Amino acid sequence: MKPNGTERVKIANQDMDCITIYDGWIYYILLSDHYKPHKMKLDGTGDRRLNDYPMSYMNVTDECIFF
């Protein structure tokens, strides 16, 4: 998507929460995976679960992920 909101592209068909973009990745909580944290590349590829612990909040920094 361009900064003005045009040329939007759907990259995922999932229910997500706490979406954060950091260092070329989209970090999010995947609701259909029992609220477990995931990340994917900006183009929607490379989806992977980060751990097996359900989360209700997530914050990504240079050093770690807080939940």
C-alpha cells in the first residue's frame, strides 16, 4: 500500500490482533491459533509461530518481544 492508502493488497486471510511491523516482519497474535504469536514477511509469506504460549498483548522491540 502506498502512504496515501491507495494500491492496497491483501496479504493474509486470518483474524489477527496486536499487529506490529518491525524490521521487515509483521508480528501478530493469531486468533484462530488459540491466541499464539506469529510473524510473517511483509508480503505475507513465511508465516511462522513464535512460541506455544497464548497471549493477549504483544510488543516488539530491538531486544525482545514482551507479552
